[in-house]
Amino acid sequence: MKLQEVFTGEMIARIADHLENSGVKGKPLKELTGNIAFEIASMIDDVAGLEFDGVEANPYLTFLTGEEYDELIHTGGNSTCHEMVYGILNTMFNGN
């Protein structure tokens, strides 16, 4: 679960950085960051129903670790990054 938190937090921070560099500030920055991060996290967590031209895509989030990135870690079941987005977002934006 900690790896998913790290991944989700980093995703949110990078989205916010790009939006801020494009001139988005204040409340719109938080709202857009949250909306984009939630959408991407839902896709990664396989709760968004990905399909194009009749072909379904079902992502499966795993992480590499170990001295030579030789261990594959999966937390069991679907990932839950989308459930973490708004908690992490509120922490990053100091509860605003």
C-alpha cells in the first residue's frame, strides 16, 4: 500500500507542476490536479472501463524493488490509487 501512496503522490505532484507551469493557480490548480489525477488513477486501478474498438484493456499495477530491481511486488487484487487521490491532494494543498 505504501508503494501505491508514493506512486499516487508523485503523480499528483507532477500533474500540479505542469498545470502551475502553464499558469494555473489557486483553487483551479487544486481542482484540475485532483480531477486529472483521479481519472488517471481510476484507469490504472482498472475501475474506469478501458475499451477502444472493442478491445478491453485491464491494467495491473506492480512495482519493482530489490537491489537490482529483481523483485516484482503486487499488493493483491486491484490497486487503490484512486481512493488515495483526494487525501493526498488535500495534504499537498494544505487542506485548502
